[in-house]
Amino acid sequence: MKLTVDVIARAALEMLDEGGLDGLSMRLLASRLGVRSAALYWHVKSKNHLLDVMAAAIFNDAADGLEAPRAGVSWQDWLADWARQLRRAMLRYRDGGRIFASSSVAEPGLFRATELALRTLQDAGFDVQPAARSLAALVHYAVGFTIEEQNHAYKAETPHGTLDAARFPLTAQAYVDDNLFDPNTDECFEYGMQIILAGMQATNTVTPS
């Protein structure tokens, strides 16, 4: 197999299931690909550059097939689907959220996706600045939620046992009902996302032309 940036990025992402981001090294990656470390450095200049291309691969998966809203599709539904795609792409790999958050993606696909989202919001009556800020809030929510979701998935212990229910009764009840760190992460993600979308609608004071 010819060694390319994408081949390296995909191999590195596949290795995450074995040891997560903390267990990833250029040496181990070279061994997985059957090449010398120097061959990797010809394509990726450093560990940070490797994380950037891994994040780009995740984003490209998320943006695959992304198009402007079809007729009759609301901006809320379009943005919600986009946020779900991004979360699913990060969840395919252990620590996918951490990689995406800690890296710099400068792919043409990123700019295209951003342009589509801003255009969709502008068509709905948003000015560019609030549209950009709202889009950032939604993306940051999706990434942050995924990081927390993946961190909890690999933790064996929870804080339930140390909680003083007499002193913090509402918090104790929330834990009992699984309202905090709800194991139904899909439902929990949807709930938070709808709050953001409702807030965007409430703060949009411009009437579509």
C-alpha cells in the first residue's frame, strides 16, 4: 500500500481503540504500517501534525455528502442533522472528541461546510455575526459533549458513592434518576442541542427577506 497522509491518518485512528490518544506514538504507528519512523515524518512532520490530519479525516467523514437544505427542510433540522453527523464521526474512534478539539483543521471541506451553514442561517434571517457565533456554539457543544461522553465511557468509577444525599438531596435524586451523566447519551445530546437551537431562534431578531 502506498503511504499517504490519509493512509497514515486512518491507521492512527484505528489504533485508538487499543490505547486511546495517550497510547498513540509515531513509533507504534510506523510499526503498524510496516515502515520506518522516518517514512512517516516525510508525510507528517510531528505528533501535532499527525493529530491535525487525524482530525481532518474525522471531519471529512462527518461532512461526506453534506449539501444545502432541500426544499421544505428547516434550518433547525438541517443544523441538527449536521451536529449529529459530526458527533457520530467523532464517536467512531476512541478519544475522537479530544483529537478534534485539540487539533487544527484547515481542509477545504471545513470551509465548504461552514459556508453552507452560514448561508443556511442567512437565508433564515440571521446576520453573519450572530450566525457565526451560533454555529460555533453548536459545534462546541457537539465536540464538548462527545469528549465528556467518551471520557465517562472509559471510567470504571462514578462519584455516586461519595455523595452525601442528606446534604445534597436534589443532586442525589438526579443521580438516581440518571439525569446527570445520563447513560442514554443520544437522548441527552438531543435535549441539549434543542436548547441551543431554541436559543438561536429566540435571539434571531431579523425577519427573513
